[in-house]
Amino acid sequence: MTKRRGERKGRLRQGIDPDTKKWQEEAATNVAAMTYKQKYDQERMRIRLDVPRWLKEIFKEIATETEESSMSQFGAFLLAWAYSNIKTGHRN
């Protein structure tokens, strides 16, 4: 027999007092206590791009089979490479 639990409560920040929420957003983060992943995630930014399905499949194939990395890492590399070429004047 399974024990029935009450409804899960999510989004706890909705009921927080606006002053408390502002204080939490402005509070200093203890960088010394952060893990490597927390520091990494803090520096990263997620973007979304609309690309054709065929291009996504090519990225997936190259990333996983040739480069042995994730599509996200491969996409970040390509964006950095393209930016570097544009910045140095190689636009073709």
C-alpha cells in the first residue's frame, strides 16, 4: 500500500514579500563555497537558435562521432570560431 502525499508545492518565490525577494537578489554570493559546476554555470549563458533540421543533424553527427563532444560544446566552438574570423576580417 502506498502512502498518499499531498500536492507538491512549487514556485515558492511567488509568495515571498517583495522586500525579501529584493534582498535575496542583492545578497552577496559566497564564491569560496561554490562548487566548480556552480561557478561554471554562473558564467555560462544559454541561447536558442532556429536552424533547419538537416543542419542540426549534421551538428549532432559531427559533435558525437567526430569530435566526441556534445552539440552544445560544438555549437559554442563554431560560434567562437566564426566570431574570431569575422573580427580578423575573414568574412568569406
